[in-house]
Amino acid sequence: MSVSRRALLTTAAGTAVAATSIAPPAQAAQKVPGHAAATLDATADYAVAKLRAVAPGVSGFPVGTKFEKWTYSQNGDWVGGFWPGTLWMAWLHSGEERFRTLALASAEKLAPRQDDTGTHDLGFLFYPSWVTAWRLTGDDKWRTGAIRAASSLIRRYNPKGRFIRAWGALNDPANAGRVIMDTMMNLDLLAFASSQTGDGTYLDIAVEHARTTQRNFPRPDGSTPHVYDFDPTSGAPLGPGTVQGYSPASCWSRGQAWGIYGFTTIYRRTGRREFLTTARKLADFALGALSPDHVPVWDYLAPQAPHDIKDASAGAVMACGLLDLSRATGEPRYREEALKLLTALSETCLTRKSTRADAVVARCTRNRPSEDGVEISLPYADYYLLEGILRVLRPDDIDRAIDLSTV
């Protein structure tokens, strides 16, 4: 069971304060049905116990499992922020100093990526790691590094098409006009940079990218493709595509989850209600496509759906987005569905029955079309499951870590 303790934290404005940071879980749990609260608290305890055993031996940034053991990237690939982020979640739940120490050491290893202009995933890399580190410690080096990463990210902006290019080096013509739904989750780093520097350029680019995504990705029924291509010279839209979904006409479930969470976040940072409308449209489609077990299939519109390979990571991301969306709209149904997702993942997708598993969450699928990582564990599933649970049990603490405020 997690415990209360005093710790150095930051306010939403970033001021370091010493506060009693963790409310007893029994107090927070009153806001949810008893069974769900007990289930989620037990899952968080299980995750902490797993991390307590595994984290000291982690030799890089986990990218996925092979035979239930983590495989690693030394530079973080696109997932490097999730390991320190998961350690921060464990620290918030348990109060154990070891997790804080390991989170800071892991985040430090991402320092060379601040100047990486070859990826759109700098938000994934630096928000759960460096922005959270700054908010929870007050050490300005983390804030400065995150802003520097945001400066690298905006170099990928195409002003003609008004989008942030997804993949490839800046001087590489391949994929120069390719936009993917995942980028919606990287925009909050830009919002952070504008709020901290007073330079609106970062947020302006985030807004323009979100508008471009909003115009081109959602179909009338609220489903989305993974990819949309543009002419990189003129900026003209060319049409939908996919890499990780079944087809350009299908709906990759994790991409849909990125969209729900990402559009809700950009609404919170801007107050622009059109983004909230889009988030609701995407959420309503995904909820309608869920099977009764509340664990998403890897693609909602693949031919074998809903009787197909699962992706628990999509469920964890979606749960966080729905909790956010419920707060933003005031609609309890989104929160109720998020609790069903988190409970289902806790009851059917954990690694409890394995004595060798390194991860917390099983039944994840990385890239089904490439037969890459089918029904394995993925670091972002662990991270977002814990984030979702803390959003329910400890909303004040998760707010201190990732900023749940709305303008």
C-alpha cells in the first residue's frame, strides 16, 4: 500500500514547494466505485513491486520485450521518456526514494537528444522525463533542456502545409510530407515551451499542426487513419495512408487513442473548443468499436475485428485520454468508460502469472503489419496504465507531475 510523505514538488506555475504530496489512497478512492478503487490500487502496488525488482537491472531504455524480458535502446529511440516517466509514477504512488533517484539518472541519459532534429517524438522523449523532473524537483536544468528539445522539434515544421513532419532527417526527401496521428501527443512539449518562455511561436506551431490534423484525419464516423500525406513543397494534401494500421481505410487503435488524448490536451492548452469537439468525435467512435472485454483490438476496422490480436497499450492511452476528456467536458460517461478500461487491463492484461516477466502489462502489439512485437509488453503501456490509475486515485499528484490545468 502506498504511503504519505513530504517531498519537494512544484506548483502548476513551476514554483518549487515542500508539501504533503500524497493523499492516502483511501481518501482518493472514495471518488470511484469500491471494486474499481481496490483493483486499481492493487495494480499500482503490483507495478511498484515489479519495478522494485526489475529497475536496478535495467541497462538502457526498454523498447519492448522478447520472451518476456526487456530489450533496450541506449539512446532512447522514440520511447526513452517512458521509462523515467514510469519510475516517477512509481515514486508518486509509493514514496520510495529509489524510484526518484532512478528516474533522474535515466532522464539524464536523454540529454544528447535535446538537439535531435531527426524525430517528431521529442515530446514523448522529454515530457514524461524532463518536464516531469522539473515539476517534481524544481531543478531548472530539466526545464531548460525541455525547452531546448522543443526548439529542435519546431524545426520540423512545414509552413506551407502547416504540419510537423513525422519521420526522416530534415534534409531527407523521403517521408518529407508524412504526418501521423502520434504527433498530436508531442504538441504539449511546445505548449510547455511557450508557457515557460513567453514565446508564442511554439504554441502557434502546435495549434497549426493540430488544425491540419483535424481537417484531414477524422472521417465522418470519427475513425482516423494512421497517416496522412502531403506534398512537401506545396503543402497540398495527398491522401491517407498507414504504417501500423491494417490499411489507409482502417483505424489503428493506438493511433485513435493518441488522437483522443492529444486533441484533449491541445484543447486544455488553448481553450479552442473545436479541438475538444474533435476529441469527443474520436472518443465516441473508439468506444463504439470496443468489444465487451474492454481491451482494444490492434485495429478497429481490420477484417477480423473485433476478434483479433489485442493491444493493451491502446487501452491504457485511451483511458488517460478519456479521463482528461471527462474533466474537460463534464461528461461522466467518459470517466466511467475509462474506469472500465483500466479495470479490464488490470484484471486481464497484467503479467501476474509469469515469474520471468520484466514488464507490468502484457498483450500489447507494436506493429502488426510488420509482424513486429505482436502480443508483447511495451514501455508506454506500463507508463500510461500507471498514469491512468494515478489520475483516478491521486489526481492532485498527477497534476503536479504532468499539469492537468486548462486555460
